[in-house]
Amino acid sequence: MGFAEEVRNAVKNLGGWFNGHAHIDRAFVMESKYVEHADMDPWDIATYPLEAKQHTTGALHEGLAYTRESLRERMTRALDESIKYGTRRIDSFVDATADCIGSSAVEVACELRDQYKDRIDFRVGAYPIFGFKDDQPRRWDVFVKSAQMADFIGTLPERDARKYHIGFKEHFRRIINFANQLDYKDVHMHVDQTNNPEENGTESLIEAVRWLRPDSSGRLERRLPTVWAVHALSISSYSEERFQRVVEGLRETNIGVIVCPSATLSNKQNRNILVPMHNSITRVLELLLNDIPVRIGTDNVQDFFLPAGSMDLYNEVSYASNILRFYNFTSWAKIATGNRLNEVDKMKIRSALEN
């Protein structure tokens, strides 16, 4: 059998794919009808820098895409396709913003979560993509309402580093404190997305968790993390000494990492920044060797961020295996189903890193 068939069979034997990160409320919007009200072309938007794409999400909210009918139709398609590909669980961020949509997208997602509960474990993450401003309290109010309905909290700390926002480090403090008030609800944070050593999102997350949700015995007791760093790409650009400090911090605080290979590969690389040579993905193999839990996700699917994305998680495994030069299908099946690796898996990873 070929690699794809070996992986798919191994995943099936382990119960099915676990898609650790998605944005299914924005899936399947690469048609002009979704942004024609803003005189935009979705294929043009797809070439914009990451921050500009985040801005255009507001235009998407104002059009057809975020009517309840379209949300239900497109999220249903995403769930149906996930089931077709053998996914047993999917964790998806869903926009919760103080513009025209409010909590409506999260409400529709929660309805579908309940409707599909016997077919797929769909977990909804309330996602305030535009961040917070103290002089606009409705931003926080919408988020609170949405987070109370949702299964977990998903955020974008870098958004609050902007002028007039609450501040980058304040974002970590407020979100984790609030999640603690919701019975220590799981938190997933986008961090270090641009492959730039000047980013310190993972380090800031470690520091925040160290003070606000410490879990020093979690790794030793093999408890699943309740805090996850999504992407953590820029740590690959760090010096070896700095990277090892990040690894120790992740171990100490029991923070997991979610990797989305097609998303990080799609980043435009800044050729003026000189860093240790690496592919555009976080150092998955080294994290696994250090007992850092790693999940894999599709991220965006057929939207401005990733127009060529797919709900088939095998594609992400295929990308990752080639980028990292690691082809042990048994290990990849464990990662892609949310299972921990054993010492045999780690031995094979060590061998791959040494060759």
C-alpha cells in the first residue's frame, strides 16, 4: 500500500480523524456573491497580506455569507464533508464580533453541534477576531455571550497589539482570567503566525499561563492541555537556545500546540529577515520528542485565507510529512487522531532528525 492508504487505514483503526483547528463559518466563500456588496473579488483578497485578510472579514460579515441561511448551509457542508472523510471530531473557531453578526454565527454553530452530535463531535470556539477596545464595551459583551454558549474560547492576541486596543499582554490576562471563570474552559490562541523571530506570542502565552492557570504537574500526570497555541510558527525562527526555553516553558505549563501545515506554508516569507534555515512549519518533531501534545488541523477551507483548502485532514498530514521528512504512518495516524506517541514513535522521530 502507498503512504496515503496506510495513513487512512491507521486513522480508521484509531477511530477517525481529529481536526484540531478550523474556521468552518467562513468555509466555501470563494464566490463573488459573498463580497460583491463591497465591490471586492475573493480571488484578489486571497493574495492580500494576512492582516489585510483579517480586515476583509468584516466585509464578509456584512454580506450574504453571514446570514443564518448561508451559515447553516456552508457549515452543514463542512460537517458533511468531514464525516465523509472519516473525521470523528472537529474543533472550529466561529466568529463572535460586535459588528452586524454579534453572536449569530456561534448560535447557528451550536444548533448544528447539537443536531450532529450522534455523527460527529463538533466543538465550537467563540472567536473575537477583531479584538477588544475599552471604549467599545459591546465587543466584550458579545464575546462573553458567545463564550458562554461555546465549548472553548479561540482568540487572536496580535489584534490587540494595535493602537487603541487593550494591548497584547492584556489580551492574554483578560482571556485566561475569563476562561477560568467559566470553569476553566479550554483556550486556543493564534500565536506567532508570521515566521518572524520578533514575534513572542508563544512566550507571552507561556508567561500568562504560568501565572494565571499553572499546571506544573499536568505533563507528568499526562493530563490533556486546556490551553493550546495555534501555529506557533515563529518559534522555528528562534535561536536554538531560545527555542529550548520555549520547549521548557510549554512542558512546565502543559500547553499544547496545534499545527496547520497548509496554512503556515501559505505565509509570504520576508527575505530580509535572516534566521536559522527551516521550512515554514513549527518544529513538530522536536516538540513531540519533548512530550508536548501536538494536534493537526485544516485551518481555513476555501475562503480568503486558504482558497485551496480541504476538509480532508489527510492533506495536512501529507504536507507535514513532506515538509518534515518524516513518513512513519503509524505515528502520523496517532497525531491526527489526538493520541499520544509511545517510545517507539519517538525512536523513529530521533532517527529521522539525525539522518
